[in-house]
Amino acid sequence: MKFLKIPKFDMRASEISLGCMRIWEMSNADIATLIHTSLDEGINFFDHADIYGGGQSEAKFAEALGMTPQLREKMIIQSKCGIRKGMFDFSKEHILEAVDGSLKRLQTDYLDVLLLHRPDALVEPEEVAEAFTILQDSGKVKYFGVSNQNPMQIELLTKFVKQPIIFNQLQLSITNTGMIDAGINVNMENPPSVDHDGSILDYCRLKEITVQPWSPFQFGFFEGVFLDNDKFPELNRVIDAMAVAKGVKNTAIAIAWLLRHPAKMQPIVGTTNVQRVKDLCKASDITLSRQEWYEIYLAAGNKLP
């Protein structure tokens, strides 16, 4: 497993992260096997959110592992807050309360990373700044980031927040490439030229913000996986041929496609299948050529201008 170089920060984070959204449905024994297998494969970064399973994912994560200081030191734990029933809430009060809840459920004294979960239309960045400073000064959170935010939203936040924003969690997969399409189709009038994200990919590269692609195997908005799916025959033909040639599974090729991008992304994989974890971690040993990367991109139905 290769590790990310987070600019200006001493964080040795695996370039693949395990997303823990669905573990609340698993037995403690299966969760323990999943996490320990991930650690054995080199994954040390675990992604949570206070809403996953209504908080049960965080609680069962700690319960299943029998969290100890020694085990905690081997992990980088990230959680997210801000989504509440029927609204988003980035108020100072809610952020502080949410972090305390996550810490209790995770049986830890600190989060390595806290992300603001999606944008809040009513955000008051001064309040976020106060909350972040309290959390950092108290040692409850080391680093901060956001999810699904565009450049101007991050700029507004960083005008007041003194802590650097080092992660932005964004939906990206081989079949969800809007932020890449717009950059390729600049100065065109075709549908892929529409920039829905404010050039967020280039912005994150300029600002040294690590992009964390979520749902890297999904198409649409949780409509299903594209691998081994009859809706994507050409894409699967190309991916499967590359997988055979490189002696890996198709999951590894899908992740390797994201890792090949020079933005040096950190995909969040949400699988609960132990063998799939082992298979996809092989992506860290693969570097796709430029030709292979574009071949997959075109096989997904994209066109070059």
C-alpha cells in the first residue's frame, strides 16, 4: 500500500480509505475481521459520519474492535458532521455537539480528521471558525476538511477559518466524471462542457486539498455498481481485459484509474466484503499508462472533443 503525502502535514495516510457507512448492519465479529484485514492490507484510514446507521456505524466500529490506545494509534479516523433530519447544520453548537457524540461512540479522545458533511446554505463561517478553533485547541480534532463543496464555498470558509482545509470528499467514479469532463471540453458547446462544480478538481490541486472520491464503483446517485453490469458492456470488456493482463480483479482496475490521476486522490471504498478489500488494494501496486486511462474513460461512453 502506498501512502499519501499530505502537503505541509505529518500524516501517513493510506492512498485507499475504507468507508464505514454500511458496517452497522454487520455483526461485531465480521466488522473486526473487515477492519483487521484492511489494516493487514495497508489501509490505515477509516471514514465515518455521525449519520451512518444513525450513529451505529461509529459505535459498532469501536465495540467490534475493543478499541485500545495501541490499536487507535495505528488508525487515522475521519468523521463528518452537519447533516440533520430535514436540514444541514454548520452552527457552532451543532458541530461541537456532533463531535462529542462521535468521540463517545468511537471510544476515542480525538478525531484525526473532521469534515463538514455537504454544504449548509445557512452557513455562518464565523461560527464554523469558532468551532474549529475550540476543537483544535482542545485536542478533539487534528485536521479539517469538507465534502461536496465548490471553490467559492471553500474560499468563503477559509476567509474566516484559520485551520487549512486539507480534504474535499466528492463523488467521482469512472461513470461519474463530470468534474473531469468539463476540464476536457473547455470552450465547447456540448453537454460535457457544462461545469457544475466550479473547476473544483483544478482548484483542489492548486490549493493542495486532497480529493476523496466517494462511491468509486457506483453509477448515478447510488443506482448500482458499473462493474459486471450489463448496462456497461464496453466498459466492462476493457476493464476485464486489463484486469486479466495485470493479474488483478476488476475492482483494482477501477481504483487504479482514480489513483492514476495526478491530483493524487484518496478513494473511499465502502465494501464490507473482506476478499474484495484484498482484491482492490492491489490497485496501489498498479500504475495505468496514459493510453490505458483514456481507453477506460472512452469505454465509459465519454468522447474527446
